[in-house]
Amino acid sequence: MLDSAHLGDIEGAFGRINVTDTEHPRTLRTRLLTLAAIVGPGLIVMVGDNDAGGVATYAQAGQNYGYSLLWVLLLLIPVLIVNQEMVVRLGAVTGVGHARLINERFGRGWGWFSVGDLFILNFLTIVTEFIGVSLASEYFGISKYIVVPIAAVALVAIMTSGSFRRWERAMMVFIAITLLQIPMLLLSHPEWGRAATDFVMPGISGGVTSDSVLLIIAIVGTTVAPWQLFFQQSNIVDKRITPRFIGYERADTTLGAFVVVIGAAALVMTADYAARATGSIGKFTDAGQIAHLLGRAHSWLGPIFAIVLLDASIIGAAAVTLATSYAFGDVFGIKHSLHRGFKDAKQFYISYIAMVVVAAAIVLIPGAPLGLITTAVQALAGLLLPSASVFLLLLCNDPQVLGPWVNRTWLNIVAGVIVAVLLLLSGILMATTLFPHIDVVATATWLALAMILLAAVAAGVLKWLQRRSPAPPPVPASEHAEKDHWRMPPLTLLEPVTWSAGTKLGMLALRGYLVVGAILLLVKAIQLGRG
């Protein structure tokens, strides 16, 4: 454990738990009080995912395709729960952050491979959050040169309070503001029957086109993001959640998954109303325009949508920036806990403040390529997501790390399918970013067939390799240790990870794909920058 502040009582927004107190009766009241104290990391990471980019993507889906893409949101619920449940176990059982775990188990090279690009992606994401702040301020006729600095100061003030409980309570206030999505939806005259049908019946208004496929990919990319893995694991560690409370944190994560999808559906349906009421179907430009359209359709809807956009930008910026600062602390071995004040963890807080200040300053630069930054964030997120999920899957199958908490076979199958789909979507997104006029539907079909073929070949090669050199037996957990109290031993005492030839081949192929993709993305960005 890098920071001693990660040990002690659980101090949540809605309660406190003495981790040494195990004498309370397991009554319904006690369980509810415990859940109230634990709730936080899962809810915050999920709501934070409906950030400025998420609001814009869902609004685009509603304005251009009506309710017809709601089924995509429903399919994302199990993806969110499966991915983040693995993170829950890693955080509670290991007591260390995601970045440090990758560094220590797979080596510095693979650690920087996973974390280095994340720093760039997260910083660009923070810039897009301030773009959302500026769009919201524009709706109210207030200069972004006033609102953006105020938002930056607010983010720093929330973070540097020196109390985890105060930080989490502040985040809960912003989460409560997202409840404005309920009256916003009700004022949009929702068509419940049509919505119910489109949730369970996959279809696309206007048929399958390149634009619709790209938008579906964008919805997946904005809902399942790499920073979520790093944030929730480190936040669980910082909140001092142990294996004893994994069940409660799973409930917190599941609650967050449903909240984020309900909020996304509300944004889609509200944008659909804006398009129908103003005759602007299929004419999406940005989230700020949606606020103006809603203002024309209903006097209350415009301001409510602008507030929701501003609130989403603040939550997203707070969560993404903190995820980056947590990873910074993990990588450089410094104190990194919200339980510490500024004087006690200067480097941790300075890294946070620097990212907020620089990101806000970029948005305020006249003529800054904000549209290019937004496009780059989307493409880079799609590029990195599969690799983040692969490392997550490897860690959750490491018996030395999770002991009795390792993935079950059925979970590995589900997670493997999710990774394969994410890799397919990543390939499509990269191809269309680099070659805008490519036939997306044909590309998706050929990539899917190629992936099936590669998976069959890889399975055959792996089976052949296993016959030649069987993998060593897994390290069992102590026979006398109870599952709820089993913790990962100190990282320095664990045996080095030994990858099979098949795993090495797969990881090298993944690294090559990411390196080539990053180079091509950089070339494309330079071309766009030159017009």
C-alpha cells in the first residue's frame, strides 16, 4: 500500500463504518445503513460517464434518429456492470490502484503502455468537459471567460478540501442536480409506448447507414470509457472498502449503471422532442444548439437542458481529473488520497490543479481547434478501450492477485465476448476516422469475419501450445483464510507473472495495433490541423 491514508474507517457521504466493528446484527436496517455508507464510487463513476461528450452524443442520437437507438443503451447495462464489477473486486481485494497493479504485475513497459496514453486521453477529455461548460454559458448569454474560470476554481475547491467525505458529499450534490433530467423528460411529451418498443426492438430510423453505425459506436465509446476502470478502483481503495463490503459496492455499481442508462434515455427522448417541435430532424450540430431548440419549443426546457449540460461537464471533469491524479500517484509512488490535505500531498493535488488550469486555458484560447480535440478524444478512446479491458481481464484471472475472488469461467466468456466486440468497434472507429469516405457497413462486416477467423486460429494455436507446455497450476488461496477477509499479499512478495506463448503473441499484436493506430491518428490530426 503506497499511502497509509488508505487504511481506516469508511467515511462516506451518507454514513461512516468502523472497519473493526463486526458485531452489528445483520438486520435490514443495518444493511441499508451500510449500503448508504458504501454508495459512492459506483454511482459517481457511472454518472460521471454521462459527461459533456455523453450529453452531446445522446442528443445527436435523439435529434437525428429519434427513439430508434434506445436499444443500444439497454445492451450497455450488462457491459457496464460486468466491466466495473471486475474493478470492484480488484480494488477491494488488492488495496492498490489499477495503474500500480499493472506496473507491478506486468512490468514498467506494459505499465506505461497502458497508462501513458491514458494520461493524454484523460487530459483531452477534460478539455471537452470545459467545452461543455462554455456551451452552457453561451446559452445563458454569459461569457465563457467568466464561467470557465469559475468552474475551474469550483473543481479545485471541491478536490482540495482534505476530506474524502466532503468531496463525496459535493459530488452527490452534483449528482442530485442530474435529477433535473426527470422533469426535463416529462416536459418533452415522451411517447412511452414508442419508447418501450424501441428499447426492446433493435432498429435504426432510416435504415443502416455509415452515419448511424458511427453514432452507435460513439454511444458505446462515450458510455464505456477507459478512465472508469482507473477511477473506480482507486476510489474504492481511497474510500477504504474491503472484501467484506464487496456485495454493497456491487449494488452501488449496478445502481449507477441503471442511473446512467436512464439519464441517457432521457437525453435521447428530449432531443427527439426538440427536433420534432422545431422541424430540425437530422440537423444536429452540438449540445448548445439543442438547448436553443428546446428553448424555442418550451420556455423551461432550454434552461433545464443547459443546466444539465453544465452539471454533466462538472461531474465529468471532476471524475476524469481525479482518475488521472490517482494514476499519477500510482505510477510515481507518491501520496494520493483525498483524506490528506494539500500540505500533506502536494504533488497529488498539484497534478490535479495543473490539469484543470491548462484544460480550461485551452478552451479560452481564441481559435483553438476545439472540434478537432473532440474528434481526437472519440477516436483515441475507441483505440484504447480494448487494451484497457484486456489488462483488466488478465488481472482478474491472476490467482496471486485475487485468490478466491478470481473470475469464474462464465464471467471470462462474457468478458471475452465484450472485449471482442469492443475491439471490433475500435477497428471500425479508427478506420472511419482515418478514411472518412469508407463504407462503414462493409468495413464492419469484413472486420467481424476477420475477427472470427483470427479467434478460431488463436484458439487452435493456444490449444496446441498448451499441449506442448502446460501452464503451471494456479496458486491457491490459503485454505484457512475466509473469502471475505482474503487480501492480496504485498506486491513485492508475489511471484512474477509468466505469460504463455499465446498470451505474449496476443499482447504484442495488441501493442502493434495501438502503436500503428496512434501514429495514423497523429498523422490525421496534423492533416486536419492544416486544413
